[in-house]
Amino acid sequence: MLAFILRKTLRALLTMFLVVTFTFLILRISGDPTEVMFPDDVPQEVKDAYRTAWGLDRPLPEQFAKYLISVGHGDLGYSFRDSRPALDVVTERIPATLRLGLCSFALSICLGIPLGLCAAFRRNTFLDRLATSVSVMGYSMPNFFLGILLILLFSLKLRLLPSSGSATPEHLIMPVITLGTATAGIVARFTRTAVLDVLGQPFVMAAKAKGLSVSRLIFGHVLPNAAIPVITILGLQLGSVIGGALVTETVFAWPGIGRLLVQSVNYRDLAVVQTIVLIIAASMIICNLLVDMAYGWLDPRIRSERAGN
Amino acid sequence: MNKAIDAASAASMNVAPSADERSPFAQHDDADNFRCKPPVRYPLLVVISALVLATLFLCGLFAEQLAPTGYATQDLASRLSPPVWLGGKSGLLGTDFLGRDIFSRLLYAVRISLLVAFAGTLISCTMGTILGFLAAHRKGWTDEMVMMLVDFQASMPFVLIALAILAFLGNSLGLFVAVMGLNGWERFARFTRGLARSASARGYVAAVRAMGASPLRIYLRHILPNIAGVLIVQFTLNFPSTVLLESSLSFLGLGIQPPLTSLGAMLGEGRNYLINAWWISVAPGTVIFCVTLSACILGDWLRDRLDPTLR
């Protein structure tokens, strides 16, 4: 088990190293930041002074080593727009995104898993087809369009909900629906497949033959066995929630890191962009690591297999 | 399926013809009725989806001929006019904030969006397949490197990678299409690698190899046709996700730049006029939804039919 955790952690660190290399590379390919930052009429000496100050005149491997060290120390550069450390600019936006992301994630679990269960238990009935179509539609609906339709209906037509901002809990409703439904569709689909797989197993028939109630059957036998594929897809969906948050936050003017990222890309505030990329990558990698660890806890067979290795 | 069962039951209910009446051909036909696959039945939804996609492709192809006005022709006198069928002055789908005809713009936007998504998917399919073959063929370090890249791409939300590239490298149509081409290549690579490895162990590959075929010939002439089904399914499923990616980025103003327009860009422009001109954003949004929904339905159906791993 320990060897397994170590191997996975090593792999995660390697992926993180790749991400850092990726940001460094595109940062350097993008050309000389002094040329981008300063207007054309700035004298060459000033630019050269800045180049020396930022170490841009050093050889690439040396720059990379310095970059790695500073990233390791949490020094991610200064935001051009705010003239504050980029890390501070980003971290103060994290709570808003977490609030939105976690609520949407909860919505997609609460909506997706029951929907998938119903579809699997009532296979090939009207309910199944309805659930499947809803999940395909949820996936195909671009979330910016869904957001705009919600604004049109609830803010402009019915005047029930605020269209932008984050002051009250009411502000949370439409962004969460927008972000949660797409993921719910995918979760429902995978739950359906996973549950159908389990329902075909002999132990389910045995449990039914014993005369177990439906709820005991679902919670005691079906769900624990269908959990692994569902947990896997939930871990992967975290990425799509983050990706969706970029758009959803922009549509609803939600003050999270998604909107900050879009604004920073527009202004080419590169320090902030790289900080956000690194933070999101780190959280995704940690999440995937946790999902991998959860397998052992969920499935004793995997645990013993690992112990055997 | 039903037809086959009908034929079977009809055959069994028929009084068996006497031996001299039976021609060898008739016997052959009879046996074929049992053996051959049931005729393909196209579900209504799949037919509709295919028709929707075909119509949109044709609209994009013949945008010049179909559009009543140019996509950039302004008519400031009739700005923000609602669609004709809602009592507006001009335009099948109304006009936008510069008086440009939305229907005409939509046709050109469909052309750009589908073209970009198609080119992007083609690039990612080609790249993924080549890398997958390379990983399967070279094994060892090459394999490790490719799989590491696959893991890297799969562990990051792609929209983030795309945004980072566009932020650092600036935006041009060529670069944008190239970025779209990075979307989803890892799935092609993973499938190709797995299938090529299992195919290498099969008899037909051993046979052509023994006949002295070069690796290139084995992969392109023998393995590729055998795994094409899975790749086609992936292509159909990758297409809507590229459409969504393109329109999301263009919606954020980071994709297709004016004067060109795409479905997402139109939606993004219309966002500021939701209060007095909702039709600007609803029309392109509906088209995006139709494209992705149709492609998804088609892709799912193809997967059920073509993907051997599901049988």
C-alpha cells in the first residue's frame, strides 16, 4: 500500500513538474516580456535594465532553474495590472470560486446519481429514455447559452433572480444551475452504466431472492459496488467544473478565479495567468491522487492486490 | 431485427417444399435468411440528427448564395430590429446593434465554426493516431513519453491550456485552429495505442510481417483499417466538444476575432443587448445546441454500432 501511494505521489509530482515546464516554455516562447509591456518609445537602455533585473539575459537552463526555485517558494511574480504579488491577487478570489464550484458539484451529484439509478432500475422504459435524453441535452447545452437563457427567463422576464454579482445566496442559484446541470448529465450517464453492470451480477440476484427491500438493495449492495466508476468520473469531472467556471463566472459576473483568468488573458497579465494555471493544475493533480487513494478504501480487492505486489 | 425474426418465423411456418421442388439457390437463400445480419435500422432521432448536421454543413458551404446580405453589411437605420415574424422591419432573424442581418451572419458563423471544429478534430485525430502508433511500435521510452503527455493533457481542463497558450502567444486564426487541434488528441492516442498493441498480437499482423511488410505498411494498410471504426466514433464525439470549446473561447472574446464571426462570437456580442434584443444571442445559441446535440446523438449511435469493445 505504501509503495502504491509513493508511486502515485511520484507520478503526481512528475505531472506537476510538466505543468511548470509548460508554463515556463510558453512564457518564453511568447517573446520578450519587456517588448510587450513597454510602449515602443521607451529607450532601449531602460528595457535592458529591466531585462537584467528580471534575469532575462541569462541562458535558458539557468532561467528555468531560477523559475523552478521561485515557483517552489511561492513567488509567482507581480501582477502588471494590480502591482501586487500575483499569488495574492489570485488567492483572494479562490473562496468565491470554491463556493460556486462546490455547490455545483453537489448539485450534479444530487441530480446525477439518482437520475442514473432510476434509469438503470427502469431500463428501457420511458423514464430511462427521459433520463438519457436529459443527460445528453445537459452535455450538449453550452453553459454560456444556458446561462443567458436563465438570465432572460428569471431576471428579465420574471424578475425573480439577480443576473450578476455575488452579494446574496440568491445570486448563487443561476450560476450553480448553469454549471451543475452539464456535469449532472455526465454523472447520470456513468451511474447508469455502472449500476447496470452491477445489476447483472449474481450477488444482486441473490440479494433480491433473499427478499431485501429496494432501499437495502440499493444502498447495501448496488451503490457500493458501482462506486468506483462513479468516483472516477466525479474526479475527472472536477476539471470540467473548473473549465465551466471560466465561462459561467464571466456570464454572471461572479468574482472568482475563472473571471479573473479571462480578464488577465485579455490584458495579457501573464503572472496572474500562470499563477492560476499552476494553482488549478495542482488542485486537479491532488484530486486525482485522492481519487486513486479512494479506490483502495472503496474496494478491498484492490487493497489486497496492492499488498500482494 | 424484427424483419429477420419475421423471415425466420415465416420460413419455419411454411410447409417444407418437397425435395424435387427445392432448387439449390432456394436452399441457399433460406440459409442466408438465418445467417445474415439484420438490416440496419436507423432510429428516427439519428436520421433527424444527420439531417440537421447535413443541412448546417450545406448552409455553411453555400453561405454566399443563401445569405440575403453580406455578413458585415451595416444598416444603421434598422438597428436592433426584431425578427420579421415578431413584427420587425427587416431580416428573417432580426438585426444586431449595427443593423447587420442576423440570418446572414449566422450562415457565415456556421461556416467558420464548423470549419474550425472540423479542422481541429482532424488535426487531433491525425496527431493522436500517429503518436498512438508510435507508442505502440517503439515501446520503451517513446511509449513512456507519449503516455506521460497523455496523462498531462488528461489531468488538466483543456480550456485552461488553450487559454494559457492564447494568452501567452497572442491570437491568430492559424494558432487558434492549432489549439483546437490539441483538444482531445490524448483520447485518440490512448485508443490507437491500445488497439494497435492488441492488433500486433493477432494472426493477420504476424502474417503480413512474415511476408516482409514494412512497419509503416503494416500500420497504415492493415492495422488502421481494422481500428478505423473506433477512430470514427471518437471523431464524431470529439467534434461537438471542439465546437463547444471554440464557441466558449469565442464567446469570451478570446477565439475568432472580428471581422470574422463564429457562433460563439455572435453570442458574446449579443450578451450586452439581452434586455432589448434577445434574438441576437438566442439564434446562434440555438444553432450551437443543435450542432452539438446532433453530433452527440450520431456519435453515440455510431459507438453502439462500430465500437467492438462494447460488444
